[in-house]
Amino acid sequence: MTIPPSFIHDLLNRVNIVDAIDRHVSLKKAGANYVACCPFHNEKTPSFTVSPTKQFYHCFGCGAHGNAINFLMEYSGYSFVEAVQNLAAFSGIPMPDNTQAMQKKGVHRTDGPPEKTARHAIQDIYEVMRIATRFYREQLKQSNSAISYLKQRKLTGETAARFAIGYAPEGWQNLAAIFPDYNAEKTRSLLIRAGLMIASDNGKYYDRFRDRIIFPILNQQGQIVAFGGRTVNHGEPKYLNSPETGIFIKGHEIYNLFSARKAIRNAKCVIVVEGYMDVVALSQHGIDYAVATLGTAVTDFHIQKLLRHSDRIIFCFDGDNAGKKAARRALENSLTQLSDGKTIQFLFLPENEDPDSFIHRYGKNAFEQLITQSIPLSEFLLAAYSQELNLRRDEDRAKFIHDVKPLLHSIRAPALSIMLLNRIAQMCDMDMQELEALMEIRRKVLRSPQKNMHRKQPISPYRWLLLILLHQPGYFSRLDQELILCSTDNNEELSALKVLIEVLNNKPEIVSNVPTTSLLNYLQEDSFKTLLKKIESETLEWNDGLNLDAEFSGALKKIADIQRKKRMTELHSKPLNSLTAEEKQELQRLAMH
């Protein structure tokens, strides 16, 4: 779904960030701002600050920073679209219609105005899924074979109810019992689009799920979007998922993630297992921070989504060859998403055990003890790619380097990349620079710490201008733009200032009106956002005694002085007899300032 930028800006202007965050984190008034203990890291003293005037939050402990949409993405693990939808619903603001996006997914409705058909079609599918869930749960209560199967799997009735587990009975058209017009073309079309009905090649229609234990799959809003069905009587395939629909993309959803959010935050980690029953069994024994992919290999999208919820992911696999292959795929997909400060680990269970069997046999304490023995991603990577090689042989060392080279190139965590290079160099008895040349990896040279680095550096004039413009964009009308744009210093703050000038030139309404949200919401370019977020956070500590007029004028004067001295240096570098009359006059004029 494509959301117009104008809607996002309007939403952020109309939403009070304090109210949006306070429903998740209890905020307390502190001067002009609100504070709380940061929900994104452990702390005892509140450093999480929310600005009601500029509508952004910032944590002085971990650096988390953003607007109300960013908060929902980080706190609840929503995608951008999901966060916007949630915030709009909370604020009572209708979402813009986007029928084209829905029609691409095959969702059509012809019984209403075009601007309403897509939204109504999606709501119809949600309603059908809700009705089917209730039907399957009632059928479970009436099926002795299904109840016997769950008891055999040592599942309690309380656990089954908590996960809304149901049963799809035998028979071809059981859903006809809850949809009286089951055979009507309109109902058939809706059930097919919901993934509950299949149209055969011979023109007949039948229920997708038959004689299966049903596991409802929830999205990040807690809505039922699909089902997973597990055979009761050894049929094939053992597991059957809903097909992709207008509300369900298989590679995007994660089983139990919605229900496990609080437990994941409390445990400070998330365990990823392979099956529904693994998740359910672990939860029954008090390990509520487990989730599962939907019968697919772990994708980079899954990892990105999980890292929004926790800084630590533990992949739990069976100890057999299939488990190790799945772990390698998870490893490879993790590298592009991993950043320094995030941790990914791998846990392999004993032979012939899966999480379901292990937790029932040995209990919670034994499983949590296994968690402490999880292998860090770096260790697993090195072990997995070297275990069948003899690194005392040159040929095997060469193969090892060849195999890990593409993995090293995909790593986005700079510190981890350097440490892995060091380890590989040691394992292969190679010089670090030689290895880097072989790997064709270029990295920034780490400079030695300067003496007196602990001393606070003075604020540059470019930073002062950024601070003041982010705090009060009205100063832009007094800015000497030519002075800034003509500056040629190799300075990140200057480059960011030029980007901000471009934004304000394109958005004159921001300058003429007092903005109710952060200027960063209007910034399309991502290259300087990290710097600007850090600078913007510094304004939270300003008090009313700061003379912004004096600081603004002083910053411009310093920049003019920098340019004057730079030009004098250029002119002095030339032989005096080579200077033109105009250059001599310019030098004299510059010297008099």
C-alpha cells in the first residue's frame, strides 16, 4: 500500500505524540517535556524524553529517536504501513483509499462506490476469518479424535483455548453449516479469496481444511489473517497453511508474534522455533517468548521484523542435518539485517529432540539452561564453514576464505565485520592486510584516540545553525543562504545544513507558520538523518535563558570569518607579482575586516 506523504504529515500534525506514547509507556511531566524509563533498553533512571511542542521522542541512554510512527514501529514491531494505520485508527482519522494496491492482490468488490470497494472487501475477509475461527473452536469441543490427539501431545484445554486452537472436521463442505449461502457465487468468491475454499478443475468447490487441528495466525494488529492446519491421522501434507490472500503474505507473518510481544520485551530475547506445536508447548511451560515462521525458511524480512521487538534473537533448531541446513539459511539471511548492538544466536537441541518433546520431557529449567549455551552467530559462522576442512592445509584454507567471502561482504555491522576478519586471519595464519586484500574489503581506517578526547569539543557554527533551525525554523528567513551554499568545507554538518536549506526552500509554509512536528518528518534524504536526530535531541536540554538571536548572528559571523581567512590564504599562496589589481584590492579589503 502506498500512503501519500501529505497524509502522513497531516496525521503527525494532528496526533499528540504524548497521548500516542502514553498508552504504551507511562509518561511523567518534567518541565516542558515528558519522561519515562526507556522502553527500548533497561534503565532505572528515566532518560526517555518526549517533546510535546516538537512531537518527537529521544532517549539519552540508547539514542532511540523519532516521531509517533517511529515509536509504534520500534515498540510494537509494526511495519511502516501498519504503524500509520494503527495511529490513524487511534486518532479517528480515516485512511486514504488505495483500491489499486488491493486490486493487484486480486481483491475486487463491485457492489459499492469504487473508493470504498477495496476497504470493504478486506473487511469482509477479516469477518469471514473470524467466523471460521469460532466454528473451528466449536468443532474441537465436539471431536473426540481431535481432543484425544491434543491430549496425546500433552496439551491442556487452557493452552488450546489461549491459542484459539480449533479443529476442521472431515468432510468436503463443513463451512456450509455457518455460511447458509455457501453455494452462492458471491459467497464462494469471498471464501476463495479468504483461502478457506478451493475450486477444483472439474468445477466443484470444497473446504481447504479437513480433518486438521487449526492454528489461527494473527497479524500485528491481532487480527486473524490465516490458518495453519496439522493433520490428525497422518495425512499429507502434515502441515497445510492458508494461501496468500489480500490480508496474508506468508513470508511476512510470524506465528505468535502478536501475543508474545510483552514476554519478548520482559525476556529481552525472542526464540524462533520451527513449528506451531513447538511454540504452544513452550508457552504451556512458561516460555512465552517463542515464535515460529509459517513453514518457510527464515527470511531477511522475518529477521528485520523480529529485531524491531528485541535486540537478541535465538534460533532454535533440531540437531539433525535438516536443522543445521535451516540454521545456515537463517545465518546467511541474518547478516544483512544485523547491526552492532544486536545479537543473533543458534541453539541446537539434542539428537531426536524438538522443542515440543524436549520441554515436555525435561521441563522449563532444562530448556532455559540450553538457552544459555546458545552459539553466537560469529562462532556458528566460523564453525559451519570450517568444520569439514583441515585449516592446516593451504588448499582448505583457500576454500574456507572463498566460502566465507560473500558472507563477509553482506555484513552491515562494522565492528562485527572487523572482528570476524581478525578471527579468520588467525585461523588461516594470515596477515590481516593480506586477508582484506583477498576479501576485497575496504573499511575506514580507525584513527588512534586523540589526547584530551574527553574534553567537550566546542560547537561548530554549522551545528549552531542546524540546532536553531530545527528548534525554530522561522530563523530561516534571516539566514544568508549564499554564505552557506558557497562554503566548500568537507564537513558533514555543513552538508546536512545544505540539505535542510533545500527542504525549507521547498516548504515555505514551515517557515511562515510555527511547525507542530519535527522538521525531520519532511526530510526525504536518509543520509543525514542520524546526525540530525542527534542534533535535534540536544534542543531538549535548552532552557529559556538561551539567547538564540545572539547565537544565530554569532554563527553566521564565524562562517563568514572562516571563508574570509580561507580566501586570504588562497591569495597569499600566489606570488605577489602574479596577483591582478582586483585580487590585490580584494586582499586589502579582506585584511581590514
